[in-house]
Amino acid sequence: MSADAAKSHPLVQALVHLTAGAAGGVACVVSGQPFDTIKVKMQTFPTMYRGFFDCSVRTYQQEGLPGLYQGTTPALLASVAENAVLFACYGFCQQLVRQLFGLSSVLELSDLQSALAGSFSSVFSSMVLCPAELVKCRMQALHEMKVTRRTALAHHSSTWATVKNIFQSEGLLGFFQGLTSTWLREVPGYFFFFGGYEVSRSFFTQAGQCKEDLGFMALYCGLVPTVIRALPSNGALFLAYEMTRKKLTGLLDRTP
């Protein structure tokens, strides 16, 4: 088998998608875990905190920086597993959609057809996402659950202890609580996710090129002027907002 044939082999492509998806999942969790932790705490205990800032500060005061990264291990597992399966299945689902529409190559798929393939692939990724995300959410809200006496787990419970607790109290099916809701979120969500991705690739593709010829630097064209522009433009935005608000408030106050 030639090198080009090996590269285009479905199994090789699936492994490439799987590895790249896993790397993307790690980057996503590391950068966004503190914000996700605060979101989960506020959603699980809506009356306990006054807002995002209050929840962030109190979590840091009570649990330190590790508190903001509570549940990182299952979050990493969830994100890596989800993205690995998602992108691996994306390649498979592209082939499936290609066959459904009678096309000879996945390169012939339209942006809409690629979005459909992405939507199909989320059905499979949800199966690994749901259990890991359940464990993550339980760990993120452990402090609040202990305060409200909703759990007997220790405050610094490990991932394994949380898994054991769920299995012992709810059984194997307990890990799949919310699977239907996950599908309702993921299937349409990833239609637009992959649709937006493919539309963006089409937009940046120059005449005579194909999507595979793109480099990521095209996404950063004009970065320097954008950053420079942000300072005066955003300052002007808030200045105009404040001046207009004060002017209108003054006019309203004078209205009999």
C-alpha cells in the first residue's frame, strides 16, 4: 500500500480524527474548567449565591484554587472521550452521508451535508459524555451538597469514590441519567457546530484551493489592527453609552 493510500484509509483517518479530537478536548477543559464549575454550582444551588462573582469568590475562599478545578479529572475524561469519539465518528458519518447522497468522495460533501454528519456523530459521543459529565457535576457540587446534607461523601472525595457512590446507590443505569436531554442538546447543537466549522472553512478557502489547503493562520488575519482598534472603539462605546444613558435619564427626570 502506498503512503497516499495509507493516509486515506478510513481507519487511519478515524485515528487521526480521534487523536486530534482528544487533544482539543484537553485544551478545552484546562481553559474553561473554573467557569464550568461556577456554572454547575449556580445551576445546582440557585439560591445559595448572589451571582457569578459571589460564587467565584466564595468558592475560592472556601476551597482555594483546587475548588475551581473540582471535577477536572472526570471533565478531562468526558471531554477527551467525547471529542475523540465525536471526531472519529464524524469521519465515519461523513462516509455514511457520502454514500446516502451517492457521492464519490467526502470532499464533495456540501457544508449542509457535513453538518448532518456531525449531528449523527453526536449520538455516539453522547454515550460516553453522559456518564463522565454526571460524575464531573457531582464532584463540582460536592461542597454545596455536603453543606445541605445531600451526600455522605467526604468533601475531598475522589473521582473513584464518586463513581462507586453512584453505582452503589443507583446502579449502572444511574450513570446514564439525562441521556435523552443530552441527545436533545448535542444532536442539534453539533449540527450547527460542524455546520459553522465547514462554512468557515469554505469562506476562507481561496479560488483554486480546497478546504484541505487551509492553514490556521487565516483565522488571525488582521489580529494586530483588531487589538489596537479594541482600545479606542470599546472606550468610545462605553463613553457613548454612559453619556446617552445619563442624558436620557435626565430628560425622564424632568418629565412631569
